[in-house]
Amino acid sequence: MITYTSDIPAAIHAELARREITPYRMARDLGMPPGSVYAILGGGRSPTAATCRRMLDYLGLVVAQGAPESPAVERGEKSGSED
């Protein structure tokens, strides 16, 4: 399991790079405006919780339990119940 101990947009960007998926491709696959995805990944816009979850789910990432000021994002299985 890989753990990213950075902010969530940076973790998403790193995972996209690792998988060789462009932000544009992810936006298209998720039905999101590409400009919004680029703004989120570039730090120009904060994602809503729903948008963040969609992007994390797309990549199979989960937010690990930890301090809210420095969330850890992990690749792996989700735990707990689904909403």
C-alpha cells in the first residue's frame, strides 16, 4: 500500500502521474469540466467533498484516519460502510 502524506489534490495528481492518466482523461471519465479538474489540481480551487470523493474513488484511493490538518491518502480497499 502506498500512502501519500500530503494534501488531497497533490495526492490525486501524484497518482494520476503514477498511472499515466491525464487530468483531462479523468475529467472526461468522470463527466467533469476539465478546467475544474485542472484548477483543483493546480491549487486554484478547493474541491467540494463530493468532488473529492469522486476523484479519489476513480483512482481507488481512500483517506486514511489521521489528523485532519494533514490527511493521508492511501491506495487500497475502502473500509467501513458506504454512504
